[in-house]
Amino acid sequence: MATFYARDRSSAVLRSSRSEVWAALTDAALIAQMTPYVTRIDVDGDRWTWRMGTIPVLGTSVSPHFTEVMTFAPEDRIDFHHDPAHSHEMTAVEGTYLLADHADGGTEVSIDLQISTHLPLPGLARPAVERVMAGVVKHMGTVFSRNLLKHLGES
């Protein structure tokens, strides 16, 4: 068993207002609907449990679920950290969304997140596994972004 990592950092300027973007990014059901592989997000106060479908990784498959502690600074920042009470979960995500007014109007949105997962694979598989993880994360981000733009009426 080894731990593998993938990180995503990206930003974009949207024509939509901060309040419109904020409403979308804090709607767990909408996020689950817009994000590939995510089957649902269960919300219990500030805990969001993400449930995902099966993802193939080098001859094995995983169906991740992970519980995040969400901290919201309205229309400014969303921080998420893996819930320490759920240390038995094999996947965890740490990250931040930042929203800011853009000089030319609209909203600048940035995300920085890191995913870690424990898999029944040897550490020697790290380069291949992390390459697959990076591809999956990139795909998820691309589709989520496209769906967010569509939801906001910007596509």
C-alpha cells in the first residue's frame, strides 16, 4: 500500500458576479452534477462527503469517498481539508477556492487543490499512477469548468 498524489492549480476570469459564482460553488448538489465521476455529495453541516464512481488505475479500480471540512468566507474564499475524524478513508483532498473582483468586471476564480489516495500498489508504481491521477484530475477540472460556464450562461 502506498500513497499517491495529484495537484491542480488553475484560475479563470468569469463574466458572472461573485454572488452568482459563489452560489454555484457552495451548492453541493450542483457541484456533484457538474463534476465527472462524482455521484453525490452528502452535506452534514460543515462536512461534505464526496462519493465517486469507479475510476480505473493501473489494473485496479477505486471508488473514492472522502469527507471534507468546509470553511466558507462568503463570496471570498472556500477552504476544504480532510476531516481528521475520517482518517480511515483512503482518499483526501486539501484545497482552496478564491474569488475576487476582476479589474475589467466579472469574477476571478482560482483553485488550488491536492488529492492524496492510498492504493494497494507498490510505491515503485508512483510515476505511472500519479500520471493517471493527473489526467483524471485534469479531465474532471475541464468538464467541471465547462459545466460551470454553461450553468452561469457563459458558454
